[in-house]
Amino acid sequence: MRAVVQRVTEASVTVDEQVVGAISSGLLVLLGVEQGDADDDLKYLVNKTAGLRIFPDEQGLMNHSVQDIEGSVLVISQFTLFGDVRRGRRPSFTSAAEPTHADQLYLKYCQQLEHLGINVARGKFQADMQVALVNDGPVTILLDSRKLF
């Protein structure tokens, strides 16, 4: 699983001219699921997302997590995170998980963040979405459950 995590002061997602999810201070997470991803990948990303210390403390140092600041998370499914452009110019998405499996892990990811007490807003799976955000910092972190050191 891959996630692009952005610290935001606000973010929203619109589908068919209707806002379906919006947050103020917190994280915007673009989440991609790869073929073969399982519960271990899910657990890794949930724990990293909830615990990332990328919010400033009283001295302006990045010492607080989204949980510490009681922030929210807007989660957007994004299979294009697995776009492979090593050959040619049109991305290949063959490593992205098939939709049923991807949707299951996407929903579990959101639910597990909620179980940690985090307010979660969501996009609409497989929809054409317009995402608006104000990236704070800017702070953007890439997480990948398969690139563990």
C-alpha cells in the first residue's frame, strides 16, 4: 500500500458538484492499494498515518501527530499511485489491486483510523473526484508498506 500524506489546514473532495468530504486542520491522504497487499500492509500504514509527528509543537518543531492535535483525516482512494511509466509515456496500472480488494482495504484503513479516535472524511471509491487542499508548510510525506528498511 502507498500513501501520499499531506499536512493541511483544510481539504475537501467533490463528486458531481457535491462536497462528499471535508476537513479543517489535519491530513489529506491519497491511498493506493497494490496487488498482494494484506492486513500487514494495512496495519503499517494505519499506524504510520496516525502516529506521524508532522505537526508543530509550541517551539515550532514537528513533534505532534494528527491524534495529538485532535485533527481529522480526509482519505482519497488513488490507484494512480501505482502508475508505472518506466516504458513509454502512458502509465500502466497493472500492479494496482483489482477494485473489490482495493475498496475493502480502503474501507478498513478508514475504519481503523476511526477506531483510533480520529475523525475521518472520505472520497467516493472509483468516482471522478476533485480534491481541493491547502497544504500547510508544505509538508508532504510518502509512505509505502513494501519499502520497509
